[in-house]
Amino acid sequence: MLHNASTTIDSKPWAAPSVRTALLAGGAISFAALTALSAFVRIPLPFTPVPVTLQVFIVLLSGAVLGRGWGAASQGLYVGAGVLGLPVFAGTAGLAVLAGPTAGYLLGFVLAPGLVGWLISSKHDLLHITGAMAAGVAAIYICGWAWLAFGLHMGPLAAFFAGVHPFLIVDLAKAAAAAALFMPVRRMIRLPL
């Protein structure tokens, strides 16, 4: 007797490709909205043009939960909404943000979930997931630092002390929190990895 493949895969609701795609697209929209909301938790620092926000936590979690493609898509949607003028960024909205001090970090927001999702796709233990989150933070920092150093002509050392150094401990704590939260979320919704 032949069985329909979509009904034999552990009876999971996302077994049908169209349902899985719809769930992931909804997840991408949700993570884009969460990233926008987390921008409003903003702590400006007097010695740097880059504020502390909760966005890194959400960006990393989007890659872990949605995977590399949909995680990156969620952040691409977030950045696209801000570039189009929606008030979703921690500062300026519209095309002007692409010339401001956070432009590199926004590029990193799109790249980091792809890296996190790719690294997590092979192993699912807490140590590996935490390392993947730390790699996502590094991707955000490299993009942000490069833009500050070369795009805004701050110079490599000044860009490091303005755009990376003040945030290291806080963002690594966000990475650890995202890794710790991911495992229960994965179990709760039975994510297929």
C-alpha cells in the first residue's frame, strides 16, 4: 500500500511544503517586526554614535529559529522597511540610514542570521549553538566596524573603540541568552532542523 509522503513524516503540520513555506514566511515577518520593536529599547552612549539595543538578540534568534535563508530574509525585510521610510530603526529612517553610522551593522543584521542558521544546521548541542551565535555577533561587528572605519573614514582603531569594544560584553551576553532560549523554543514548537 502506498502512503502519501506528506502524511507519513511524523504527522508534523509543516510536512507539506506549502504549509512549511507559509509558516516560515510568517516567522520571517514576525522576526522583522520583533527586530523593529527591539530597536525602541535604545540606550545611547555618549562616546559612540551607535546605541545599545536589543536587536542583536532578535537577529541571532531569527537565524537559529528560521534557518539561514528565512532568517536572512526576515532581516532583509526589516532593513527594507526602514529604507522605505517606516520608523523601524533605532535612529534615522529612510535612505539616509545607508549613509549613517549604523549602515554597516544593518548589513550585518542581514548576514548574521544566515551564518547562524548555517552553523546550527549541522549540530544542535548548546555549545555549538552558542558558538554559532558568537559567530553571528562577529559578522555584525565586522560589517559595522568596516563601515565606520572605511565608509565613514574613522580609521580602523577608532572604529573598533567606537563601534565594537563598548558592546562586546553586552552582545556576547545577548548571544548566550539567544542560545539558551533557542533550545526550549525548538522543543516547544518542535522545529525540524
